[in-house]
Amino acid sequence: MIYSTGQSFKEDIGNSLNLVYFWGPQCSVCKILKPVIEELDKEDQINIVSFKW
């Protein structure tokens, strides 16, 4: 999983297939999705870019 910032976002996503995970610390849906995203990250079939807003 790549943890991106606003400055590095374009470089982090590159030209490959990505799942961009926008999340916030107060977001209850984000907390529910986090284990699913982490499991997908283990499979190495897709790049996951995490972006905290």
C-alpha cells in the first residue's frame, strides 16, 4: 500500500491500475472498509494508494 500526500499523488498513481482509497479518521465507513482494503493489498494484484483527507 502506498500512503500518498497531495504533493506526491500524481507520482504515486503513475500509469498503472490503482485502487485509490480516500479515507478520514472520523469516517465510520472507512473503518469498516479498512480490513477489506488491507486484505486486497496482500494479494499483490492491484496497487493500492491510500490518501487521507
